[in-house]
Amino acid sequence: MTPRLLVATRRLALGLATLTLTACSDADSGGVAVENTLEACTDGADNDGDGFTDCDDQDCWVFVACADSTDTTSGGDADGSDASGDTTAGEDAAGEDTTAQDSSATDTGSVACDASCTPGSVVGVVCAPNPDITINDAQVTIEGSCGGQPFLLEAQSAADGSYAFDEVPCGVHTFTVTKGSFERSGNIEVLPGEELDLTDPLSKQCFRATDTPIAVLDGQWDDLGGLLDDLGLAYDFFNKDGVAADGTYVDLLTDAEALATYEVIFINCGGDHGWMPQDNPDAMQPLKDWVLAGGSLYMSDYAWVYGEWSFPDAIEFQRSDDVGDMYTDQSPQLIPTDQTVQASVVDGSMAALLGSASMTVTFDQGPQIAPSMAGAGTFAHVIGTFPPLTALGTDFEPNDVPLVLSYRPTETAGRVVYTNFHNDAQTTSEMLTILNYLVFTL
């Protein structure tokens, strides 16, 4: 199966799963009420229409009123999602906080909380929609009020995705996890002197599949859609002719309103090989404007031309970095097939995630693009030195080649990430860990 067909097949399969998920989802079904607040979990109604009422609904199991109802025999959420913990959306259909307020417990919203707000603790883990993949460096906050005094607690997830709050006033509070364009928010109930454990499969506060609108542009030599599939993220898929896809490259990139519906765009290496900015300049300005307005962009290998056209000073490439020279003898396609590089991991968060400041990077689908240096404001996360190469000429500079780079063109712009290696075919376990990490920085 070709990479294009593989991505399309995965996209269609995921679409079927998404239809199942959205049938009972407030955020995605256009107004179905939620059942994940203390009030909704004690009103005797099946608010989200999933066939489970109050404490029979897994979404209510974080509340003490449902402490004895955590029957796990169902094997997953009633909405068809896995055990990624769709337990607390935290908002009603209108986006308003629906936390119940109980006058007997000051402003904590919890009948189990005393007036002095005796603290408890919270432990958990941040994860992708695939709950087996944890996320480091996410911002975790608990916000609430007790005795008329508001509070805000903050933590950051560790390399294994874990976080902990030791002193949390008891009560029902707003809980939020954020990283890049991804956010999960809801309500949790903290009991006096007790630990709320959000680490098990039924209570993990994982990011949801469809909360961040994502587009993937097809290519011939990479499979970023497959990467997102493995993370459990949903996306719309665009290719050259729109067949077995949600539209075409050109239709998306020339339509500013369509672009504005997405927060993140992934562009595979190849882009149907001949489809490049020099052939369709009318598609490039809307993409540049979209990034400047806050959209985040991931470019793989040959997709360097999109960033170079839009922000030519962000990354310098070996030989010519004029996009018109792509596929000419001046192109920066200088890394031949079957190269293995021991690279330095300069990014401390990446190194902590890998447990090492070095990694192995393979290039087995050459020729691939050779950056030369990071421009002002651009960070090179991974840098490699190649053995002497002569296969594509002697003008390749093998030392200190940036392999993973990112930049933000302005303070209000989105993030742009570029890797000159692929996730398809040539990925090592270390490379896959880095690629998963990069997705959640966008």
C-alpha cells in the first residue's frame, strides 16, 4: 500500500470511530448536555444521552457522591471511547461552568467538604487521547474558591507525564491541562485529608481526540496521519485531487476562512512531488497569514519550502534555499539514503523524555534536505554530525546539521516545527518519541 493510500485508509477508519465518539459528545454533537459536574451527576437525569444516569455514568465517578458506583465492567466509556478518561468536560452546552454550589459547604460546591476547607491531595498523569502515551511539560492547574478566598494551584507534568498537588483545599474545583494547542478542562472533587488519584485508566484526564482541529496534507514519503492515528488524534485529510479525502491542498490553502477552522496543520514530505509553492504562489500567502494569526505548522523534509517561502530567515539550508531550486542541482537535497547519525539532543525537555542527551537518527529514504543553521529566534532541538559523504557531491557540510528546528515568527504567531527526517518507514523508537513530543508543542 502506498503512503497516500495508507493515510487515506487510516483517515477513513478514524472517521468511523469519530462518528461513534461524537454521537454522545457535548463538544462535537452540537449541544448535547454533559454529565460531569456534581449537579448533573445528582439530578436523576441522563444528561448526555449515553444511556447511563448519574452515578451509573463513568463521567461522574470523580465525585464522592458516586464513590461506590465505580463499576469497571463496562470496559470503557458509554460513548464508545477507550479508557482515556472522558470523565470531566467541565462545561455545559453553552460553555458555562456548571459546578454545583452547596450553601452548607461555603463555596466549595461539595457536601463532603468542611467549612475550614481541610486540604486533600491530587495525583495524575497527562496523556494523549491514546492513554498509553504520556505527555511531559504540560501545564496543570486547579482553580477554585473556599471560604470566599479564590486560589490557583499550578504544576508541570514530569518526563513520565505525572504531576502532584500536595495541599488542595477540599471541594469541587476547575481542573485544566494545557500544552501547545491542546487543552482539557473539567471539574474534580477533592475530599478532606484524602488523595484523588487520576492515574488509573478510568480517571486519567487525557486530551480528547477532536478538541483541537487538525488538518493533514498528503505527501509521498511520509505518514504524519499515521503518527496522529497512533496518538489517537482526529484530523481532516487533504490531497491533490480530493479523492478519499476532505478536500484538496489548493482548495484549503487558498481559502483563508477554511484555514481559520484549523489550529494545527501537518504537511507531509513530498506534497504530491511536483506541487510546490513556486507552482501555486496564491496558496502561500493565506498559509503565512494563518501562521501569523496563531496557527501552528509542522513540516516534514521536502515540505521545507512552505516555511522557506513564508519565513525565509528562520532556517538556512545548504546550497540554495530558493524554493524555485527545489529538484534542481542547487537544491539542498544532500543527505543520501542509508545514513545513520548519532545526534545531540540540545532540548532539555526532549533529553529528559529520552533519558539521554543523544539519540540515533536514520535516513533511509534519501535524498533528504540538509539545513545548515538556525536563524535568529529559531531553536535547533536536535543536531547531528554525519560521516563524510560524497554520494551527492562534495559540497555537503556534515558537521552540526540541525535535524529538528522550531520557531515562532512573532510573539502572537503560531509555532512552526521542521524535521528533515520522517516518521514513516525509517523511524527508530527514539525518533518516534521525539515526533510524539513535537506534536504537543504545536
